[in-house]
Amino acid sequence: MREITVAAVQMKPELGNVGNNLVKMSDFIADIVRDQKVDLIVFPELAISGYELGMQFTELAQRVPGAAVNLLAQRAADAGVYLAFGMPTKEKVESILYNSAVLIGPSGDLLGVYHKVHMRGEERMAFREGFKLPIFEAPDLGKIGLLIGWDLAFPEVARAMALEGAELLCCLASWEAQHIDEWRTYARARAFENALFLAAANRIGEDVTLRFGGESLIVDPRGQILASLSVEVDLLQALQRQQEALLNQLEQLQAQRAQEHQTAKSLRQALIAAQDAALEAAQKIEALERAAQKVAEAALASNGLEKTPDPEPSSAPEPEQAAKPAFTPVDVPSLSEPDLSFQRPELPKPAEPREGYCIAHLDLDDVRRYREAFQTLQARHPAAYRILAKRY
């Protein structure tokens, strides 16, 4: 078994303050190795400088080796760990800058530098794109590949490194919070499709216009997350989604109640109107009956006929006659206005990602076992993959 322990750091670099960022990185190294034995510590993209600096990178970029690399090499030697961290670098020509990842060994030796290949947005104004996908040999860790940020979104990069024998990929990122779901998806996909381990360190905080999402994680060759700094955020988001669904149901019930009240109100008004119409009709019928009686009496008088006298009242009791039904309006109950006011409660804000680190123990022999079991790197035409690797 080739077991190693890897830590992915989630930190908030101070924009443009290289000195403070180096102090913070040194503190992280000391804290991590004090708690347990760790073989590799991965820091985020541009950890020593911050991200949104534009042309200020010209002043902050350093050569490799340089002051920042030498300081962190000393920290690595003191702690006996491998370090992977991001920084702006420059070549002998001062105007050529790269967004780079540096790998240092446990004795403080420089193992290699990787220049970011896939740029986004304003990065293109400050940095030149890299054109190599190197694999670094680490005596205790095997073959390591480095990715930076948006490189993770391109399957070809990880595949080309896997074809060269990489067993562990380290992704250093400044991934935005609004796209954090993609971050998690890409990390798991790159590990799963190439059957390798992936340690992804993403920064947090804000620079000028961007807010970064954190959620650093370590993934195994089957795409399972071994360690992560996103558990608390995930739980809160799940609770918020459930609360949001309940609030939506409550709003629908309130709207349904208002509609039913309006329907009942309309029916009540229609019933009152029908009663008024029935009462008016009864009054007209009564008036017509009186008019008809007068006409009949007048006709009798004009014919010389006298009105038949009413019979003498008999002492015998007369049978009860049914009383003429009179129209009696129905008592329509009044409708009280329901309280339809609904104030949507304010949901708690999502928990902000925190600084810290996640640690996982890896068995690098799992890479070989999974690749053999699932034939991950097998293809009907292997040469196609080789061409792909050459392209990158």
C-alpha cells in the first residue's frame, strides 16, 4: 500500500498584500502539521497575491525561484511536507507573466512549475497562456499533475495527464461562488473519468468585483468525496430549499383562500339580488290581484248586478284554511373579511464559507486497481489519446 495524507487549504488572500499572505500560508502549514502527519498541502490559485489585480500583477509577479518561493521552500523543509501553491510568475522578459502553480518537495527543493493553460475574462490581459501539461515525479507521492482554476472544466487536460501516468491531480482555484455547483461537478467528474485522486483547493472571500465560493474537497478515483469544507453549507442550503417550498405552499393556500372568499362574496351578493327581485315580483303580483278585483267589481256594477252579500256567519266552526304563503326573505349571513395579509418571513442568509482545511488519507494503489478493473484508459484506438495528449 502506498498511503499518503493530503490537505486542501481554503483561505482568503489579501488582495495585493504578498507579505501578509505568506504569513497566513506559513500559519496554515504550522497548524496542519502540528495536528497530524501530512505529506502534501495544496493552496489555492494566486494564494500569495489575490486574484483581481489586473496590470498590478506586473509589480507583484516573481521569478521562480524567488523571494516567495524561497520562503515557502524553507517552510516546507521545516515541516517536511510537499507544498503546491499558486502565484504570479514572470520569465526573464519582464513583460511575460504567467498564472502559475509551484510544487516544492519536503526538503525545500523545487520540483516544478505549471502555467495555467485556460484563461478566463481579464486574466488574458495580464497573463500569457501556458502550453505544457507536465507531470511531476515525487518520490513519496508518485506522479502528480497540477491544474489551475478553469483548467478543471476541460476533460482533455486531466485525461492527457492521466495518460502520462498521473495518479494524483492538484487543482488550485479561485472559483466564483455563483458557479460553485459546477466546481463540485467538475472535480468529481475529472477524478471519476480518469480513475485518480484529486485534491482541489478553492479560495474564499471577495476581491474587487468577484466573490469566491470555497468548498475545497478531496475526491477518490470513483468520484466520491473523501473530505470537504462544504458540509455545513450543504445542510443549510437543503433546509432553506425545504423552507422555501413550505413558504411557497403557504402562499398558494393564502391565494386559494382569497379566491374562495371572493367566490362566497359573489354568491352572497347574487342571493341578495335574487331575494330583492323575488320581493319586488311578489309586490307586483299583489298589486295586480288588487287591480283585478277592482275591475271585477266595476264590471258587476255596470251590469246592474249587486255584489253577492256575504253569508251570515255561522256559529259552526269553519275548517281552517291554509294561509296564503307570504314571501319571507332568507336571512343571508354577512361575510367578515378574512385576514389575508401574509408577510413572507426573511430567510437566513446562506452560511459564508470559512477558512480552514480538509484532510484525507489516500491509497495510491487504488488508482491502479480501479484502472485495471474498469479499463479506464483503454480505448479501441489508443493512438487517438496520444494525439490528444500531444495537442495539449
